Amino acid sequence: MRVSRLGVCFSLIYLVPAIACVALALSSDDSKGRFVFLQLPIGQQLRALHLVGLNESLHGLSWATLYLLLCLPVVVMLYCIGWGLGLLLKRMS
């Protein structure tokens, strides 16, 4: 099974800024700045969970657990989208 280059590129478009935000948060001495940088990569997922009413189930979880629960599905979804687009482009050419 081959790895989809387009899928990896789509995933990296999300992962690189997310890793940069976590690195900036961990290197910051400002607690407000740390909170903002840790929240940036998962903000949209948190908003979607709030709209559905599932944000109460996330209380008490560490930020590392939240990242695993929220970022991993996004990375997998982006990879699958890139994989599907790669197949589509391959068939069209």
C-alpha cells in the first residue's frame, strides 16, 4: 500500500501550524499567551462540540488528551481527503 503524497501534504498543512502553536505555548512564560496558543489549533473543533452540546464531556481533560481526541481525527480526515483527491486526479489524467 502506497502512502498518498497529497494526503500527507494536506495533513501537514494542519500539523505544522499546530506543532508551532504548541511549541510557542510551551516556550511562553505568559499564562494568557500559553492558553491562546494551545487553543488555536483546536478552536474550531471545540466550537463544533459546543454547538452540538458535547463540550461538558471535555471538562477535566488535559490539553494533551484534548489534542489526541480532537487533532487526530482531523489529521486522518485531511489525509483521506487528500488520498481521495489524488485518486480522482489520477483517474482524470
